Amino acid sequence: MRDYLLDIVKHTLPLSAFNQLRVDCNDDSTSISATETEKQLVLQAKTHAPIPDFAGTFGLPNLSLLNTLLNIPEYDESASIEMVTKQSNDTVIPFNIHFKNAAGDFKNDFRLMSQKVIENVEPTLSMTANFPVEFVPSMNSITRLKYQVSAHPDEKVVQFDVNNGEVRASVGDISSHSGNFVFQSGVDSSARYSFAAPSGFVLGALNMAGDKKIRMGDLGIMITVDSGLVSYDYIIPMVTK
């Protein structure tokens, strides 16, 4: 469980976007979802295998605290980290995550959100947008995007234009200071899309560790990052520039 929790925190907390995560478990896999307050970022993730001891539907609040607990040296690989459940109306529900060091003399309990609470604050989302433009971004393109964003720190969005088989990224105000470059070539030459997305969330997703894939379409951009344990879809809808 520890490896999964570390992976989830590393791929969500740095974005500073989510107050809590919704976790839905079945026999085949575990799903994690969350929505940023202004709905400028949606997370839909799925593990490649079920997380041991996870069951049902519950919420992970206070990711900062969870990160702190996971990184306390007392809770290394020899420690015990397990799900604690309780009985409620003939139903067994997840209650907290119990941390105990190898010696058994250093303990913490991380309280989970109940299914009823998490369903109120993080309802199940159905994202049916079409993302027909698909490619694997190069490290060079990601680095160049970072350069452009850093050159225009007052600009909070990046403009993507898909045309003539190219994806061009632009940052800044064309009436003043601006920059652009070819982010990706060789995409579908018939595709035509133009949209702006928050640069902080775009770069935040691209900075995550794992194999990356980008999809673009009528909603905006979706960045998939596969850590090996979990496949994370960061959906960033277009915004008004």
C-alpha cells in the first residue's frame, strides 16, 4: 500500500489543485478522481492492479498531511501501513489508514472521508470529450515550453493551435511581448483546433514522472502520465484567454 500511496501523492500534491481525492475500488483496479475548484483541471486515474487492502468508495483528504506521514523515516518499508474498517448499518466501510513503525511504538491514524461525504464533494464525472489528436511529447518540446512560459511570467495560459499537421504553442500577447514554437509535428493534417489552457497545470502534468502522452480535441488537452503503477489522465479544459 505504501508504494501506491506515495505514487498517488507524488502525482497530485505538486499541482496544488485538489482538496481531496475520490477513490473507487473494484476487483480489477482502483480508480482515483478529483476536480480542481474552478474546474480547470480534472483528474481521472486508474491503477494497473487493485491496491491491496483498498475496498469500496472513500475519500483521501489533506494530501499534505498524508505526504508528511509517508515520508517520516519511522514509516519505511519495514513499517505497517494498513486500512482500518468499521461496521456501519451492516456494511463494512473504510475508516482510516493506520501507520505503525517496525517496533510498534510510533503510530499515526490518517482519517478517511466516508463514501457519503466524498460523493457530495467529488461526484462521479463522465468525461466524453473527443481527443482525436494524439502524440508522445519529446523532452525537447517540454523543455522549450518551459522556456517560453518562464520568458512570459505574467501570462497564465498557453495557446495551442493545431493546423497543417503541426501543433504550435504560443505564450504572451501578440500585441506586445510573445513567443511561439512548433510543439509537435507530424499530427493529423486534417485536424483543426485552437484553444488556451492554464500553463501551470499543463507544465505541472508534464513535470510528473512517467511515460507521457498528449491528446487534444474539442474540449482542450488531456495529458496521460503512466507511472508504472497508475495511469493518470490530467484533463485540462480550454479557458478564455
